[in-house]
Amino acid sequence: MIRQINSYRKDTLVYEVNNLPTNNDLIRIKNAILHKEKMHESVNLFFRINSKDSLILRYLEKFKMDLNKIDIINKVVYITKRNSSKISNNSIAIFAEKYFNEKEVNKAWKWVESE
């Protein structure tokens, strides 16, 4: 399940991922992105993954392909429990994405804020 968390940046959607996302979770994220499109030129996504389950990363990889169809996404951040947890680069993303471990949250926000 994915839970949306308040973000101090109006152009950034923040989600906490504790378990395998459902299709409804992903639909809610897409709808939130499309809603933000009305107010912002671009949208950033910030995923805090609180599980070491590799299936979550594989599921987000599939979701990443769907996100490529939404051209207002600027940056996507993945905060993971392990340094080595990365979503594979099997697909080409049209947005910038970066992976950080849970101790690098401030560094992740600085990257989102950079141009």
C-alpha cells in the first residue's frame, strides 16, 4: 500500500511505500499528477520505500513505464533501505530519477530543488 504524505513543495508529491502497491494506489498517483498539472508546469515524485522487498522495486519499474506517458514529470526520487536498491534501467525514462538511501533524505530534497 502507498500512502501520500504532505510535501512542503507544492510541485512535489510524496509517497510512503510500506507494502506492494496495488493498482488502485497507482491510479491514485496518476490522478494526483494530473491534478497537479493544472497548477504546475512540472511535477516531482518522491517515493520513500520502507521495505526491503525487491518485488516493490519491480512493481515500481513497471509503473515507471506508465509514468513515461505523462510528460509533466520532472524528477523522481527513490529513498530505499539499502544503497544497492535500484530500479533497473530496462526502459528509458523521460524524466530524471535518482536513488538515495534513507540517511540521504536531505540530499534527495536538495536534488529535487536543483535545476
